[in-house]
Amino acid sequence: MIENARAAGFDIQKRTIHDWIARGLLDQPVRRGAGRGSRPGLHSVNQRKLFLLLLSKREQMPKLPALALVPLGIWLWWGEEWVSTRQALKAFRTWFGDGARSQAVCHEAALRMQDQLDHPLASETARTRFVRLFEAISYRGRMTDSDREELETAARAVFEPPSVFGSTFILRAVGPSAASITVDAVVTHTTAMIAAMRALREGRLSEESLVQARALYRKSKHNYAELRPYFAAQATAPMSPLFAERTLGEELNNCGKDLLLIAGLLLTSPRAQQAAANAS
């Protein structure tokens, strides 16, 4: 591996390879022989190609969590011939880190969600409350039943202000009918993300669960690719950017978050569990 790297013009140390194996950027080498005197292990041709790709990407993505998206994305799209599920799970954990998120990142996520939910007649008090709750739940990485109820109430006050919807019993939906944003959808997705974050942080996400999540990821991506042009034509601001076609780089940058959401839905949604069973 080191010889291949240096021949390609990269200065690399042996400890870097060991560190990358531990973090899932590379897989374990295949051992040759057994017992004492066995020869050093070898990496497959595809792993050697992955190694050179990672080295070429390291200047653009110097931090290991970002670099870990490369093997994770390859496993998602091309499978075990390139990256084993064992390696992909390690890479997923490396991308996620220890589950800690800065308060600034959580605040920005809360503001983006509030922008999507916002109704022009919602009060500033309602908006502030929603942002505070969403930020706190994201930052803690856990959500109790009480938190869920409070978040739903806060989201509804922003999305369906009582001054407009209070006496109508109408539930608001924004965006294309088959992919609309509703309060229920926001709470469901938030619940799923928190469940996946906890499972990944606590080491409860298994290789089998990850394979199920990949099956549902591939199926949902295929279905979305067929429907995206329709969604994009139907969506209006501020929903329009949500249905823009992603570049390959954008797909790679988002694959960790997409997989995290699907893994969470498999933990919390019987409907997603059935869809994954059908996709397998």
C-alpha cells in the first residue's frame, strides 16, 4: 500500500494506514497462511484503488469524518465488492463521530427547519419557541415522549398558527402532494434521526441493520429519481431548492445524513420496516 501511494506521488506513513483501517476508511487486509510465519496480509485491488482515491481527496476533505463518506458512499452504491459492510459500519461511525453536535450547527438546522415550516401569520414568539426546542433536542441527541409532544405543539404553532387554523380543523401541507411537508412528517423525521443517532452512538446499529437501510436507501433513491422532475415542477419557494437535482458531490456529502434518516425510520416506523422487507 505504501509503495503504491509513493509511486503515485503521495507521502504516506504506515501509521496512517493502521488509523484508516481502524476508522473504516480502509478494510482489514486478507491474511495469507495461518499460524506462525504466515505472510503479511494483502489488500484487494479495489481497496488499493480506494486508498489512492482517499489520498487524492485528502486535500479537499482533510478531516476524517468527511473523508469517511467516500467508502460509505461506495458501499451504498456499489456494494461489498468494493467495501465490506464491516468497513462501511466503521466508516459510518467515523462520519458521525461521537454524536456531539455544536450548538451553532443545531441552531442553524433549527432555523432552516423553521423557514420550511413558516407561515407568514405565525407569531415571533411561536417561531422563537420552535427554534429553541428543535435546537435543544438536536443538541442533546435524545427525545422523550414529553419532548415529542412539545415539539409537535411548537411546530404546529408556526406551521398552522391558531389565528388562521384554530377553528377550521384543517391540516396544512406544503409542497407536492406526494412529498409534502406537514407537522406530522417533521416530527416523524426528527424522531427517526434522534433514534438513529442514539443507536449509532451507543453501538446498537448492527451490520444487518445497515444492510436493510441500504436496501431501502437504494429503493427510495430509485423512486425519487423518477418522481423528482414532477416534484420540482410542482414546488414553489421556499420548497423549490429541496427538489433540485443533486450533483454526484452533493449526493456523497449527503449520503451520511440520508442513511441516518433511513436507519432511524427502520427503528421507529413499521411502514419503513415493511418497505425495507419488500426491497430486500
